[in-house]
Amino acid sequence: MTIAWVRDAPPVVLLELERNAMPKFPKLGDTATVPDILKMSPAAGATLMELHEQIMRMPSPLSAGERELIAAYVSGLNQCRYCHGVHAETAKAFGFSGDAVDGMLDDLDVAGIDDKMKPILRVAKTLTLA
């Protein structure tokens, strides 16, 4: 199975993938990665990755970086360290400042997030925490 977002990720994102802790699946061992987890159910994994590609990379009024920023924010709210780390580093690779990405969970208004994104992120927060 080819996972385009990993294959095409900037090297800094791949390094961050290795640094971030990810939930453990005892059956897979301590070195399990997302592809290992997706291989547990290849059909479901392929479908999930196709959905991911459609949402994150197909034409949209939001840039790929803006979508990564939203994903980083939601993953941070969900306290999923692995997903937050991947999406945060990818948003940075797409040009968002590290200070803005790293500070947005604490306070959107002082994090340096563009005013266009603040209402979108606030809606995402409401939906995520509902």
C-alpha cells in the first residue's frame, strides 16, 4: 500500500514522525508505525488513506497547509500526540510559523494564526469537544 502523504512528506516531517510517541498496539510491538496498523485490515486501511488523500490534497477553497493546520488543531484537542505531531509538522512545512502552530492550542488570538482561519478553527473546536 502506498501512503502518498508519507512518501511525499518533507524530511523534517518524517523525522518528527519518529520522535512522536504513538499509541501502542501490543500485538504489533513497540516499533509499530501507522502503515503497520493499517496493514491489520488492508481494505479498511486503503479506504482510510484514500479518504485522507481526498480530504487533505484534492482541490479545495482551503490550501493543503490550511487543512493540515485544522488537522493539527483537532488532533491536539483530541490529545492524539502522534497525529498532532504529524499534522503540526506538515503545517509548518507548508509555511505556517512554528510559533503559530505550537501556540494555537493555548490561545488562538495570540498564537499568530491568520484571522481567516480563526473562525474555522473555532468551529472545529466546538465540533471536536461537543
